[in-house]
Amino acid sequence: MVVYQNIEIPSAVEPAPAISDAPALLFPNPAKDFIYIQKHSTYSEAPVIAAFLYDIQGKIVQNLTNTDLQQGIFTGDLQSGMYYLKVIQTQQVSVYHFSKM
């Protein structure tokens, strides 16, 4: 929210949550061949409905399974750049970003 002349204006870009507020952490970042998810106490144990990897342009580059999320996500065939992981659960949607070397 931005305040201008005592008027609150919604901001298009909200600040990112602190790492301690995020439900999980992706590592290593930057990634080489795999990335892994380290869950925090705020991570919902609700079932994962879907998970996707997106490139910086918003194109889906991988559809992921629960097994991928539990055992590690293979990134060896991705080009170098920025990517986003979107995890959709019944109670929440989480988006994480990482770099691929």
C-alpha cells in the first residue's frame, strides 16, 4: 500500500515475505542439477494438487509430481536463468524463485 496525499493506493508489487515467514526454502540456490524443498513449520501438510516450474517469461517448463517435490526436482536440462516453482495445495498456493546456473 502506498500513501500519497493521505490517500492509500494499492501497490502492484507487495514486498516479499521474509525467509522465516516462507513456508519452505528451495536449495541450493542457484541450482545446478537438482533443487530440494526444506519445509518450515508454517508449511501446510495439505495434499499437493499441482506443482509447476515456470521460466521468467511465465511459460510452464515442467509439470511436477509429489515424488519430485519430496525427492528433489531435476533442473539439469534447464537453461541458465531465473525460474519460479508454484505449489498448489488445497489450503494455500506458494511461489518460490530460484536461479539455474
